Amino acid sequence: MHNVAPSRALARRSRQLLQFAFLIVSGGIFLAAVGLVLYVVPLAVPGNSAFPFYNFMRGALLIAGAAAAVAGVATAAAALLIRPDNDLARLTGEHLSRERDLDARYWFVRHVSRRGLGYIDAVLVGPPGALVFRIVGSTGAFINEGADWLKETRSKTWRPAGINPTRECQVDIRALRDYLAQHELGHVPVFGVVVFTQPEKVVRLIAREPHVPITQLRQLHATMSADYLAVRDRIDQATVQRVVDLLYDRGA
């Protein structure tokens, strides 16, 4: 199984955003400096017919410059926060790569982020179709009823979990189906699975008619075998490669 992530492409995107942020900050500083100079060295005085417009312009330059500089700093922060990989997805991919039946026909694409698709933790693409992963690192005891999640509190009562990986996975499934249909791949079956990566001693899962299969990492392959892997040849290898090419930006 190929276990890949678009790390170089994401690093390139981060560099491009940093360059853009530098331009925004530089432009903002320039505008603010011009506005400040117009206050220090006034070119019009009160009583002059042009002073109201002049006063408005220097104030606008100062405010616009400061706003642009702040926006540039925020853009730079966003660029620095772009992660080249999803650690939980990488762990899941390493686990699956040990399964002998997931051979070179399968691609586990981590950290999927594409315009028109959005972000998905990981997608396994192979002859059975595409399997969307929602990967969770939380600990505790959980009940999944349909699409709803409860978590056990310290007082041994059940409360809304504060997370809903099922609904998140359903959103990702619909998004991938729509994205594939836009690229004339609407015939590719799309499945989903929610995976908890923490060991069983710190995670307990109870499922009651889940809308999306849920599992822990150790049981992942068995869960897949009952659903995604139940029919091994739904699409041909050329179609597999077309889907991979859409999801995996190899970068330069």
C-alpha cells in the first residue's frame, strides 16, 4: 500500500502565503507611513478649502495601512500553522501498511486538502472504491447511537460528547462524492469510517446502529473487511489512479 501525504505541496503553499503576507505587511507599513508623514508635515491647514479632504485622506491612509499590516501578520500566522502532515493519519497509514492484502493497488492519501473539496483526514483509494477516514485522538468512554455521540463523565453519567466524528465523516463523504462527480468520477463508490487511535485501555466505544462504521485502530482492518473490503473489485486500476491524482498533489 502506498502511504502518502502532499507534504511538499503544503510546504510550497506555506512559502507562497508567507511571501504574500510580506507584501501585504510592506504595503500596509508604507501606507501608514505616508499617512503619518502627512500628519507630521501638513500640506494643508484648517481653514483651507482642501483641508477636509486632506484630513480625511491622511486618516484613511493611516487606518488602511494599519489594517493591511494586521491582515498581513494574520496571513503569516496562518502560513506558519499549515502542517505538512496529519500525525494521526500518518499513524493510521503505518498501521494499515502492515496488512498484506492492501497491496500496491491501494493508496492511503493523508491530509487531503483540495479546492472544491475541503479538508479530509485521509482517503484510502483502491479497487473497492474510496474510503474516507475521520480519525480521532480522544480518550474516554463513548456511545455512538446513529449519528449522535455521548461521553461518560467523571460521575459516570452520559452527556453530549462535544465531538461528532460521524457527522463530520458524513460531510466529508458527501463532499468527496460531489468532487468526484464534478470530475466525471461519480461512479466511484465512497465509504466512510471513524477511527479512534488511542489504545483500548483509555478508549471504550459502544456502537448502537452507527450511521458510519466506528472502530479502534487495532480492529480497523476487520471493520473494513465487513464493509469497504467486502467487494474487492468495484473499480479498475485506471480509475483508482485518476482518483489518486485528484487527491494527491505531489508538489515540486
